[in-house]
Amino acid sequence: MTPTTDPGWAGKQVLVTGNSGFVGSWLSMVLTALGAVVQGYSDNAEPSSDRRARWLRDAGVETVRADVRDFERLSAVMAATDFDLVVHLAAQPLVGAGHRDPRLTFDTNVGGTVNLLEAARLTRPRALISVTSDKVYRNRSWPRPYRETDELGGGCPYSVSKAAAEIVFEGYADLYAAEPDGTRAASVRLGNVIGGGDFADRLVPNCLRAFEDAEPVILHDRAAARPWQHVLDVCQGLVLLAEGLLRGTVRGGERFNFAPPFHGATTWDLASSLATAWGDGAVVSDVEKPRDCPEEQMLFLDGRKAATALDWRHRFDLAAMAEAVVAWHRAVAAGTPPMVATQDQIDAFRFGSSAAAGVRPEAVRG
């Protein structure tokens, strides 16, 4: 991570819900590397999450295996420790799964957020970050990036659930602000995060699976554009935001888009960058396949507020992101434990080496 003047993380007590998810595992490792004591809370329902929970334990991150829909268990865990920071990442994170099981999606993404924020109201951690998605905004199909002040809404169960979670956050942030020494909270609307160790039904994992099987990647929509950003850049932003909340330089109730400075790129651009990083045998087809469910073609976020308020600069451009993803995947395929591959890239990012993380400083913009 980029050094701060006074990180003050040594001994800080942190709870990360969804710690065994893709982003949660990287954030847990980053915070642990900075000296924080990280407690996880995740149901580990997916096999990949269960595997992450096991290697996170080896890294010193214990996981309470429980569901955010279980208010009694969640509130008991939060009451048992005087947390300096809570980061809420636990969610049903897939658009397609939202179509297949909308009730579970709403229960988890809305009800789980209510449970987390209510437990925080009762236990008063010093700072809290509630993470949602770039899909919280009312679908206008416009080419300009969405700003934090744009209308919330949605066009499918997943996006509606995330927009509703943002509205829930607004209500609780007002409650926190009304209490003396109440929790200082912020919400983060993440753009599309990529990195090593994501095994879900998403573009990057699907590309890697196709390359490994020597099959062409077939995209749903080559012109679809998203705000892609590497997980290490995202973790850096979350750390800077947490520090601002803990120091009081970021006020409670703020909402931030987390997005790359170049706004985004098409799925064709990203898949092609991954194919270039992979090398021989990686092919992206000109043929398209139909979607299982409709999605907005153009979706960009305006990340200037977070960049300015947090003095945060992304270090990865598209090619460097692709190189880092492929490097992690190949290291693990060659026998490197996932914990070690993850820690190597964290160390390289933190200390400025370009070898392990695939960072090419001359190519990084912003």
C-alpha cells in the first residue's frame, strides 16, 4: 500500500463481513499486513469462499462462519469486541443470481445491511464502511459517468437490492450522526473489481478458464463498458477512507464512487488485454452469445470525489491489471499457495516492486 504519514493500524480491531469473498480476502490480507487484528464474518457457502477462509486462517484471520441475515449472531459478534472499524462486504454479488433467486438477493443485500447497521448502532464501532455497487444508479443508458448525487434505482433484483441498501445506509448514517460519539460511517459504490483469486461467473474468471482449456472467449457484448479496477487499488482506497474516518478528516454519512481515473473500458478491451498477458493459445472470438439476463451496456462511475477527498491515485492501467491477474493465476497453478501469491502481490504493491504484482509504473495513469 502507499505509505501514509501515520497509518496507526497496529493493534486496530477490524471486522470484515464477507471476508472470505474475493474482495474481502484481499482486504483482510492488506489490513493484516498493516498490523490490524482482523476478524472475519462469512457464511463460506461457496467452495471458493470456504477455501479462502482456510488460508486466511493461516494468515491470522479467523472467520466466524455465519450469515449476515442472522441478526442475533451478527450482533453478538460485534458486541464481543470493541471494533475500531467494520467493513461490510457480505452480499449476494451476482446479477444473474439475482434473477434466479431474487428473494435471497433482497434478504442478503437489504436485510443483511439492515442487520449490520443496526448492530453497529447498538455496539458503536468507531468507523464503518458499507460497500455496494456501481449498479445502484437509475439506469439512464447514458455515456457520462454516474455521480454520487445521481438518482438511485435499478432495473433488476440485484441492482434494486444495492440501491435499497444505499437508502438504508442513509437512514442509519443520520442516526449515527445524531448520537454523541456515534459511529462515523461512509458508503462506497464499487466499480467492477478484478484480480487474482476470483472464481465466480464473471468476465475475468471465465476468460482464464477458457484460456486454460484452449477455448476461445465468447463475450455477451463486446461493446459493453465498465469501470474496471484492480483489487489492490480498491484496497488502497478502502484503507485511505478508513483512515480518514478514524481520524475525523472524512465526515460521517459521505458516499463515494470508487472508480478508475480513465472511467472504464469495454469487455473486448479487457478480454484482449488478458489474452495478451496470457500469450500463446489465448483467443477472443468475434462471435457474441446472448445474455441470460439484460444488463446496461454503458456503465461508468465518476470517481473524482474519492480521488480528491482521499488523495487517492490508481496505480494500475488496463494492461497492468491483466498482467497481475494472469501472474497470480499462473503462480497458483504452478503450486504457489493462494495466501502466498496474494501476499506477494500485496508486498510488491506496497513497496513499489513491479515484478510480482505486474505493476508497470510508466503505464499507470492518474
